[in-house]
Amino acid sequence: GSHDSFSYWVDEKSPVGPDQATAIKRLARISFVRKIMKKWSVTQNLTFKEQLEGGIRYFDLRVSSKPGEIGQEIYFIHGLFGIKVWDGLKEMNSFLEQHPKEVIFLDFNHFYAMDDSHHHFLINRIRSAFESKLCCVECVEYVTLLYMWEKKHQVLIFYHHPLYQAYPFLWPGNKMPAPWANTTNVHKLLQFLETTLGERSRYGTFHVSQAILTPRVKTIARHLIRGLKNTLVHRNLPMILNWVKAQKPGVMGVNIITSDFVELVDFAATVIALNDLLLEEDESAT
């Protein structure tokens, strides 16, 4: 999985998003401030298509309306506005059309400046984009690849808002817990990942291990121009990848792992390779 999957492009010319504090919005009237924000808002270099081609199958999504804009268009957002959600969904659907055995998870977990009418607009966009590819809510343990292939389903949508109850193809957010370490310290992050894996639900939910470091205000202040990638990600990714390599998948093991800048190391290939351990278990059992 990728963290803030859509942030490969954010618009530094647009107003700052409603996910930011009032003080930041005031400061961001200066274009130089928006340039710095971009350095800390971008967590991925690859487009949706490139992420899909690289093996990413779980997408972490934050969305917002544009306050003051006429209509109900919804955009991706991380400090600054990204592309229209509709354009991202179409790009993903195009990949799925060409790869009918691939399955993706779309986790809509943060909503900003959206009332019910915005939600209904977005949900109808999701339905229009994927149609029969959408997998309705089911017991998690039933949802194997074989199950998906038989039903010709390719998309699971997780929707962290009460309106999920009105649509059978929206999975509740609590089926996709993603505990967040909120630290700049890689050792604290790895300890947190270990602890939360030990506490994960044995049945009934998926589980996201967020292998990401989060800058604090003082981190940004000290390394203003360098940005997220050069300050936190580059030097810590090798240690994070070593932790991934040491994991086991399956019940009480890792399920979905997310990272920033997924192409900087062999992240996707390393996570995918963990599935071989499940195959070895099956073979030894038979």
C-alpha cells in the first residue's frame, strides 16, 4: 500500500485545503509558503497508474470539496488540493479493465468540507467508475482471490463515514484499522508496528501497518527547504524495509503495509514476496 497515495501531484497555486489550521491558511497567501508546503505534502512520486504497475494495491485517500466552488466536485487533498477524485478513479479502472484478475483496496479515511450531498455525489462517482467490479460487504475471511475472481469483483471500498450504511458496496472504516505511530523516530515506529501487530484483531478485519514517519512542526521548521523525502524518508527507509523483510503474513501477522515514496526501495516487491511464506506453509501442511 501507499500512504497519501494521491499526493504525487498537488496544486501549489490553489488555496490551502480545509484540512489545515487557520494560521497556516493565512501564511499560505504567500506563494513561497505554498512551495514549502508542497515539499512536505507530497509523499509519493508515482501516479496511480505507475503505482499499480509497481505492485501497489491498497490506496490511502483523503478527499475534500473546494469551499467556494460551485457544484459538488471532490478532490484529493493533503494540505494542498490534488487531482479530481473522478480522474483518479478512471485511471484505476482503466488498469483494472486491462488486468481482470487484479484486486485493489480504496480506503477513503478523511473527508473535509463535505456535507451529505457531497458524500452522495462522491459515492455515485465511485459506483459509476467501477460498477460491477465493486465487492459488496462480506465476512472478511470469505474474501479470497478465488471469491473475487468467481464474482468478477476487483474493488473493495472502505468509507469512514456513517453513510456507508446506505450502500452495500461501502465497507465500514472499522474493517480497515490503520493505527498511526505519529513519530519521527524510526525505532519508536518499529516498536509501535510490533505492538499493534500483536494487538490486531484475529478475525473480521483487515489491518494496515503504516510504516511511515510523521514530521512535527519543529522538524519542518528545522528542515524547511529539504522537505519530507530528504529529511525523514531517504535515511530511514532501509531500516523500515529490513523490518518488512522480517515479517510473516497471515493471522496475527502483517496484512497490508503502507509506505511513503514506494519506489525508492524494493518496497512493493518485498511485501509481495512475503506471500511466498504462506505458500510454504500450505505445502508443508499438505
